[in-house]
Amino acid sequence: MAAAPGPAPYTCGGGSVDTGTYASLTITGFCDVVPGSVIDVVGNLTVAPGAFFDAQSSPSTITVGKSVTAGQDSIMGLGCQPFSESHPWDGSPVTSSGHPCANNPAGHSVILVKGNLATTNASLVMLNGITVNGNVSLDGSGSRDLPPFIPGDDWSIKNNTVGGNLSASGITVDWLGVMRNHSGKNITLTNITADDPGDPWVEVFVVGNNAGWNLSCSGLAPSVSGGFNPFVHNVAGRQVTGQCVGI
């Protein structure tokens, strides 16, 4: 008896990705997820250059068996959760770093990447409450000519659990917040500029993160903020160096 065929690769050039098991998932146009969908990607999830994958407006369950990549001038949003949910690594209430699902503010996503997550010169990246077993690398920022329904290039890297290293470098955007993430190894933030002229707090926000090894911050402009709660600090198992010392 012939073996049952395995899952097929799926390419979304526009529309919504629904519940299913896919050998791989490639986004080449504007794609979101069906609310409440359960998506299992056996291999890689790829957001092609210039494509837009919105898995942060509606709650869903997504498992990626290998890695996630996003290319030049792409937009990628993974994960949403209400403000009322608990901090992923110490159980304390999250009151300032949630990212509610636009289509269901009380809902939340469950997103697991078993490999690495890497972006290269993406235009906008939003990672909120996801788990990545490997490393997260955000390298460079792309075109700032965003669709009219996106008010600005505000990068939110919040409430994530990363098994390896979390790094971001060479990024110039309106706003960037690295907030309440847990990394099993290092968190490294270099050469990041926030330049929104309409923001009275034009700073790079690095708030309440936990690095298993080291936290290193340099070239964060015009300055770096540890947030507005004096009782919330960044911590590291070994050393905190550079601009993140004392915040």
C-alpha cells in the first residue's frame, strides 16, 4: 500500500491563511490569518521581500517546525495578547507591554518557532508573546514607505521567550521597544535610532528584559529608556554593559 502523501507547500499571494498543515509557508503578498486558525508549518515560514504577513491582528495558533525569515522591505507581525496577561517568565502582571489583537482584544496568540527567526532590512517587525527555541536576529531596516493604514514604523518586540540569543542592529524607525523578553543567552542591541518627530519621548525603550547570559546596548539614539516604572529593571545572569547599565 502506498504511503499517504505528506503536506504540500503553500504560497499565499494575498488573502487569509486558514487552519491546515503545510510543508512550508511562503508569503508573497498581503496575507493575514483566519481568526482562531491552527496552522502547522512542518518546515520554514518565509516572508518574501516586500510582502506583508499579519499574524498579530487576530488570535491564532501557529507552529513552525524549522525557521522564520523575512526579507527586504517586508512587514511581519507575529503574536498578540491583551494587556492583562501575565509576564511570560516571572508571572507578574503585564500592565504596559501588551499588544492586543485588533480583531479580538481579549484573545491571544500561541506561536512557536522551533528553529531561528531572522529578518533582513524589513520595514516593520512586531513580535509579541511568541516563543522561539533558537535565536532571534533583526538585522537592518528597510523602506519606510508603509501602507496608509499603518500609522508608523513602530517596532514592538515584547513578551517573547527566546531559547538562544536576541539581537537587533542597524535599525532606524519611528519607535522601537524591546520589552519584557526572556532570552536564554544574550540580548544585544546595537546602532538603533528612534526618530519620530511627533513623539515627546523619542527614545529606544529597553524595559524589563531578562538575559540568561549578557545584556549589551550600544549606539541607541537619541537615548535609551528603561520605562516609566522605577521598580522594573533589565537583568542578566552575567553582565549588563553599555547604555543599559542601571536601567
